[in-house]
Amino acid sequence: MSQPPCLRPLYVRAQGLPLHVAADIEIECGLNGDEFSAGDLLQASFSIRNTGSAAFVDIFFAFILPDGAVVSIIPGGLAYGTWAYYSDVLLPSNFSYGPAPIFTTVIGSSVPPGEYIYVAAMAPSDKPFNFISVDSVEFSIN
């Protein structure tokens, strides 16, 4: 499925291809399981490390659905497309945070079964969508 240019970096990374990588800034994501069914609790978490110089970043969290659509985690819920959860965040030098929860939900009976991907990414605040660190976790809903 072809993705619009602003969504393609998340989609490409989720498919295992490399992106721009900053060795001193890293984001990691995790889930509380890899298989879920209706009624199960899904909890998405993340961790951040900056071992280099202080930097301003935008932080993104999203789910890639079985049909390739991107649904971002935003404050207060979910939204189709690629949206930053945090913008212009200062990561001090030698900073470490997490793991911390970012999204929790009970899987509803109307959620389509299939293979999903949870993605966490960071980009410099002055270069939106120029992702410098991306991590992803695959999971399934039965």
C-alpha cells in the first residue's frame, strides 16, 4: 500500500528498513503482550535515552493497522495520520526516562483481527518527520 510522504517514514521503518539514526538519542517501545483478544488490556509504553548533547525533539506514537493505515496516539485518544504526541521537548544531556505507559485500552469486540505494529519515533523539532530514532513492536489481535 502506498503511503503519503509524511506517513512513509513510519511505514518504512515498521517494515524493517533503516532511517536516519542518531546514536546518542534512542526511543524504545513495548507492549504488555504480543497477542490480544476482545476484553484484553493493551498497554503501550516507551523509554527514552539521550547520551549526547541536549536536543529539542518531537515524539510520535502510532499503530499501523493491518490495512497499512496509521493511527497516532495523541493526548486524549487516537487520530488517523501521523501526529506528534509531544512537540518541542527538551531532552537534556545524559537524560533517561522510562519505561512509562503512554496508552492503555481494553480491546473492544469491534476491533478487526490481524497483525498490528506499535511504533515510537523521535524527530528534531526543527525537522518534522526526519526521524532520528524509531522502534516498533509487532502484535496480533485475534
